Amino acid sequence: MSLTRRSLLAAAPAALAQTAARPNILWLSCEDTGPQQHCYGDPTAITPTIDKLASDGIRYTRAYTVAGVCAPSRSGIITGMYPSSLGSQHMRCQAKLPPHVKAFPEYLRNAGYYCTNNVKTDYNFPTPKTAWDEVSNNAHWKNRKPGQPFFAVFNNTVSHESQVLKRGAAHEANVKRLTPAQRQDPAKVALPPYYADTPESRRDWANYLELITAVDYWVADHLRDIAEAGLENDTIVLFWGDHGVGLPRAKRWLYEQGTLAPLVVRIPAKFRSADQGKPGTVDDQLVNFIDLAPTMLNLAGAPLPEHFQGRAFLGPKLSPPRQYIHGARDRMDERYDLIRAVRDRQYRYIRNYRPEKPYYQKLDTQEQGTTMKELRRVHAEGKLPPAAAMWMALSKPAEELYDANADPFEVRNLASKPELAPVLRRLRAEMDRWQDSTLDTGLLPEPELEAGEQKLGSRWAILRQPEHKGLLPRLRAAANACNAGDIAKLAAMLHDPAAGVRWWAVKGLADRPSQAAPHEAAIAPLLADPSSAVRIEAARALAKLGREAKALPLLVAELDRKNPSPAARIFAATVLEEMGDKALPARAALEATLPEPRNQSYAMRVAKQALEKLPK
């Protein structure tokens, strides 16, 4: 035991031994980690502590996050609600919660629990001051009052994607506790089929597995702390990853590798309901990570708020098991997309609302990764394996359907198979039902979410206004018309009272300039539309029609640093990037974004790429 941990535990008085009937709950979370642990069947993984934890409790084989990236996933975890309902699905968007929605530890605190988080929050909304008793690098269950039950979260970042790419001394510092026998041979790892099979890609995967072993040591430290404090029989322990693998086509995506996460739970005998938590249990029920909040309250004996969209999967009086898992992908860092997914026990259905966009759009963060660099290099040589080449395509199908059991890497799209038409219809209907029942805000452009939040206090409230009743099906119809290229419908929708519908309409016309030309007279007035999203898309349409002189002043104005809408600035920068050489008169405006801090301005990242396309 380290001196720091020994002194920490010595400081905890013996009076802190658990005496209450309620369980302590310890969360051990790690980042960017799929089920690549030995207990999940990975023969190369070295995870003895996690394996032992699984043998002492429950290993969930179908536990999924709501998004393949940290902040939206953590938004769902901490609220028990879909980020797409709250409007917190866009990466680092800092949405505002409606008054009735709390971070779930607040309910535990009200029930008498001492709640700590060490240390990551990253919820896509400001951390409520009432959520935790302490959030810091020093937050610890040992600081509670004598006999007080605790809910303590510890987050490990060593497995984050930023650590996988490290080489030499930087990587060795991360894995310094590993023995020589615990190091990975890159030549022997099983590389997913959608990567370039090169030594550098294999080194990344080997690093990833070694970092998971480093996480295993960290789990052992925390379990030892609990045992040495005499709390092993009083503490429910959960080990989980905030989403799947932190490498391309996994992280940020809704495929199995991006959303399937490890979840292992150990429950002391006295806190088990029926046979729940029986050692060595393997549970294949569908679990969505928005289910964690209601499950923790259920285990603690606290009532569940009515607004929760998840279900408790442990504890007394459980509701029926899930039939489906849902997921959402919207803006990832500086790049927009709109993808929804639904999975049952066998199939995953994916709907691409923006099929004209590539599978992979250039992202500043992911471009720094070695695996991504190898994908680009080998793709330029025309030597990628088929699964990797498919992911580098310049557009996507509108629908994808995978047999996730037979095709775990989800590289064989079955959406066109006639024999699977009934499955496709069923999952389409389920996706529509889910979007309508949860009031999915993703079909509204992000600037409209910002504007609605400014007016109503939250993004959640927008689709719940009386005047917006029935708006979501209309938005979906507009999106469908956009992607189908139904010019007559799109032209009629240009005058719709809802800004979101107008946006889809003008977008559909902008995507097809040769067909949009007869409607230029109807598009031009939209440069003065009350919605910034509609104005910017109208400018895009006019630029596509050769009217750059009309479009550029509007785009420059929206890009300006004084614009209070970060989303509108990204929209404007994206259009200018798309214009290529025709954006040359906006060079000064694009350059004005460059002094902005890289991690605070996604508009700056897009503007930088736009400048790279301009003549020197």
C-alpha cells in the first residue's frame, strides 16, 4: 500500500465502520474501455482483479451507454435521462437542466448518504452544487460522518484515448506497475477488421490492453481500501466504463464497439434481493447506463423520481426487463452529424439523418491518434481492408442493420436483405416511438436549442410547449423529405412556422443546387430569418447557387466572436469550409478565430481547416 493510501485509511476512525442497514456504494469507473477484460472472454487481456470481482458477483454482458463518447454518456448516467431529451447530447454544450431534474446523488444525499466524486464530472451541463458533498482530487468516502452510508465515485483516466497514442517514457509511466509477463506483444493482439493492420495500429491496441491492466491495479487498490477499513460486507461495488473502446469507429460511434461497456457488480449477501448478486452470475439482460441512477436509488431504498427514463435492474420490485437499447450521436466536438440507433437482443438498427456526410469527418482530437493516422496513410495508398475502406467512404447509407450476435464488429449491413424486412420495419417503428415518447431534441438544429433555452430556461422545455405539440413528427417528415430529395415538399416547407422545419427544408434544397435554382427567390429572404440556423443554411444554399456575394456577409457576421451562440459560429465556419476557394473574401474573419483557446472554441477548429483549403 502506498504511503498516501495508508495515511488516508489511518486517518479514518474506527467509528466509521458501517452500522446502518443501508449499503455503501462504491463506483469505480474508467474511460474509453470496452469489455476487453479476461472475464469477458478476451484471451489477451490481463485483468485478475476485475476477473475476481466478476467471480464474486455479476458480470453484465449487454450493458450499453447512450452515446459512444464521455460527456453525453455521463449526462445520461448522472440524470437517469436520455441526453437527447434534455438537449445535452452535443459534445461540451453546457445545457441547462430543467428545475425538476437533479443529478441523482442529490436524492441519495437527501436520504442521508455522503456522496463524493473523485473527480471527473463532464456532464454536458454545469455540475449542480447540490449534487455532491465533495468533488475534488481529495474526495473520499473516509470523510463521512461516523456510521453514515456513502456513495463514492472514483474515476480513472489512464485508459483514455489520449493515453493510448503515447510512446516511450510517457507510456511506461502509465504502465509502471505491470510485470514483464503482463506486457502485450503487438504481433499477437487481435486487431478489429476496420483498422489498417500495421505495426503502429497494433502498438496502439497493445497499449490499450496494457492500460486496462493498469486500471486493474487501480481497482485492486480501492478494493483493498474497503477491505482494510472493514467495509467489504457493507459495500456494493460497481466497476464500469463510461463507453466503449477509445479508438476510431468505436469512440464517438453507436456501433457495438463504441457503446458496449464492461459492468461488474459485487453485492454483499445481506443486501441481495432474491438471487441478485449471487457469485459467478452472468447476466445477459439489456442494460442502458441511464438505468444506473434508478438502480442506485433502488438499492439504497430511496424513492425513484417520476421523470427517470431508466429502470432499476437491481434491488426490490423490479419493472419488466428492457426489450431495446437506444443511443444517439449528434455533434462530436466540432463536427455535426445526426444518428440514432436501437438494439434488441440480436439486431442493431441505425438511422443516418445526415447520410450525405462521411462516416468519419475530420476531428481535431481524433486526428492526433496513431490509429487514425494509419487509417489515413493506408487509405491514401488504396490498401485498406474492406471494413476499414467502408468506414472511410464519403457518404453513408440512410439505414444500417446488423446482426450483432453473428457480426459483432458490425461490418455487414443487412438493411437491404428482403428476408429481414420485418425486422427493419419493427426497429424503424421502435425508433420512431422512442423519439416521440422521449421528445428527442436532436432533429432541431443546435442554434435553435440554444435560442429555446435562452427563452424557456432549458432545452428540455422546447418540445413541451403547447405550440410545439406534434412538432417532432413534422421535423422527422422534413428530415425524410430532405434526404429523399422531395423538392416540392421542401419548397412548401420553406414557409413553415417552425424554424426547425424551415431549416430541414432549406438544407434539402442546398444539398441539390441544380434542383433548387427555381426556388432561389424563396430562399433569399431567409437570410433575414429569425433563426440563425435557417439564416446560415440559406446562405449555404445561395453560395451553392453562385450567389457568394449575398452569402458571405451573413456568414462572416455569424462567425464573429461577439456572436453569443457557439453553435451558430460552428455552423457558419462549416459552411465557409465547404465553400473552399469561394470563401477567400472571408479569410480575415476566419483568421480572427485563431487566437481562441483550442479547447474552448470548436468554431476555431473548423475555421482553421477552412483556412487550409484557401490559396496561400
